[in-house]
Amino acid sequence: MATVLAEGNTLGDIIKHQFPPIFSQKLVTVASGAGVLKKGTVLGTVTASGKMVPYDPTSGTGPQLTAIDKLAILAADIDASAADVVKVPVYWALCGFSTAALIWGAGVTTQNHKDLAYAGLGLRFAMAMQPA
């Protein structure tokens, strides 16, 4: 019996093009309790702490906001289950990204939720690349 291996998304599957990293990436803190997150997860900013968690359009604490500087795309796999994770790389501006490769939190349950996030990301990002 042959073993089947499944590889997750690479950054090239998610981010299609970018300006120099100094303009398109930054380091953030992901809040404790956010869980195990894969690269490509859309993150929102908690208003009170400035830390990031998975984007949640149903939350009232900030991660639902789609204003400039509130959303980002996670650039590495992390585990923020039990403690804050600091210096986490994210893409936050001047990039083209694949909508098909994004990972959504449990609060994202409709296309409208995604569309609001695309609009928020679009305020800082160059463009969203739709799957062919």
C-alpha cells in the first residue's frame, strides 16, 4: 500500500506578488487562546490589546473590523493555544493574494463575511487574485 503525503499551502500558494518585504510584511503578536493557526489565516486586531486573532466578523472586540491596519494574512504556522506568540510575520500591505488559499476562522460563515475582509485587505493590499 502506498503512503499518501499531503502538503499544506506554501507562501507562494497564498501570496502571489509583493513589493519589497519592508513594505508588505510586519511582525505582530498573536494573542493567547487563538489556537493552532496555519499560514494563510486571515487575522484581525483586538482593539483593547492590539494583538491579532483570527478574523471574526461576529465579534464585538475588534477582530471584525476591516479598516486599514486591522487585517493581515498570517505568513507562518503558529501555536497560540496557551501563550501569546510574538514577532509573528504577517502580510499586511502591497501584495497580491489568492482568495482560494486563505484560511478563515470559525466566525466566517458567509460569502459576505469574506467579501468584507477582502474589502478591508484591499484597502492596504494591491489586489486579490481570484482562482481560475
